[in-house]
Amino acid sequence: MKEPYGERRWLRSVLQGYFNYHAVPGNLASLNSFRQQGSKRWLRALRRRGQKRPMTWARLKPILERWLPFPAPLHPYPTLRFDAKYLR
């Protein structure tokens, strides 16, 4: 038997992993776009499955805000991150 929130947890973990890897300063616009595209595709999948009440953005918005993470810069600027100084 499938757990009731399996797909939500899976999608959240996929997005969070992507954000953790790509969350450098200056990349937030593309990460927001990635989140938006994922939301659109999830809405399309839910609309395809539902036959009694079609899923709308108004119904999906609270679910997205609860389950999908928002991107935030987690890493320093690349110039600071790769500024390693070795003792000679």
C-alpha cells in the first residue's frame, strides 16, 4: 500500500537536493523558475488524475507553500569559496 504523502515527500526531497547543490548567490532567479516549472508539471499530473474535481491553482497553492521548499542562497560567492590559501 502506498503511503498517502509519498509523492509530496519525494518531490520535496528532489527540489531540496537540487536547491542544496545549486544555491549560490546570483542563481536564485533560475531556482525560482525551476520551482515554478515543477509546480506546473505537478498541477498537470494532478489534473490528469482527477475526474470529479479538477485541480486548480487556488487549491494547489496552499499545498505548494506547505510541501515545496523555497530556494535560498546556501553557499558563499564562488570567488570566496575557491579562495584557498596554502601555506608554503
